[in-house]
Amino acid sequence: MWSFLCPKEIVQDIHEIDLLRLHADGIRGIITDLDNTLVPWNDNSITPEVLDWIEQAKETGFKVCIVSNNNLKRGEGLSEQFDVPAIWQAVKPRRGAFRKALEIMALDPAEVVVVGDQVFTDVLGGNRLGLHTILVAPLNKREFIGTKFMRQFEKAVLFGLRKKGYIDKCPGK
């Protein structure tokens, strides 16, 4: 059970992800969450730094796809600004949306990383398909009420993973 909840990497934010190392390791695709990973929850403002990171990823040779549990109305304009495909109402951690993203990018699971701020959606969903998972700290504390509730369980899981030696630090947690 622990292995499905354990991210392969933990970073503070997307800017700490070593894109060149991932590319050298054979990663060619990035599935990224939207809310509290790329933009603050329920906020439509995209920072120039995040746009630059997406562009840098593309220039490095990555295909990028957003997979979000949010709806089309919330995210369509944002994915257009990023100029990347997106899958809405993904029902993460279910595997269907992740499989669809792999299909869109025409990549195998071993070639793709999942980046997100939640253990029980992004990390669990990615790990269930054998994708490389990177957990980022949420961009802000403002969140959907259900997510706030799940964060308490997430803290316990991350504590347990640290205690068992699976991970040694959890930035932002």
C-alpha cells in the first residue's frame, strides 16, 4: 500500500523540477495537475513564471497535458493560455484520465511524469499506472473544502512514509 502513496520526488514547486535530468532519464511527457500546482485554487491568474516553465518544458522536448478533477468551465481558458491539451473531470485517482493523457501524448508510462499537489489524487493515480510521480507543495492554503479535509490524511500518510524511510523530507507539508 505504501508504495502507491509514495511520490518518487518531492519538491516545493514546479520550478524545482530538474527538467534536463528528467529528459536525460528518458521522460518525454508531463501530466500536470492544475489547481494548486500550476495556479492557485479557484484563481484564473497564471504567473509569467509558470508560463515560462511550460514553455521551457516544451522546448526541452516534453509533451505536456493537464489532467484535472475540475470542470471544463473552470479550466478551458487556462489550458488554452498554456497551449496544452487538457482532460477535465478526471476523477483522479482513477486511471482513465491518465491513460487518455498517455494516448494524447502517444507515450508509454515509463516515459511520463505526473506532477501534482495531492497524494490521494495525483500521486496515487500516477503510481497506479507506473508513472514517475512528483509531489509539489500546494500553491496556497485556500482549497476546496473536501481537499482541506483530505490534507489531514495526507499529512498522516507523509509522516508514515518518512517514518518508514520511504521519503526523507516533505517540503511544504
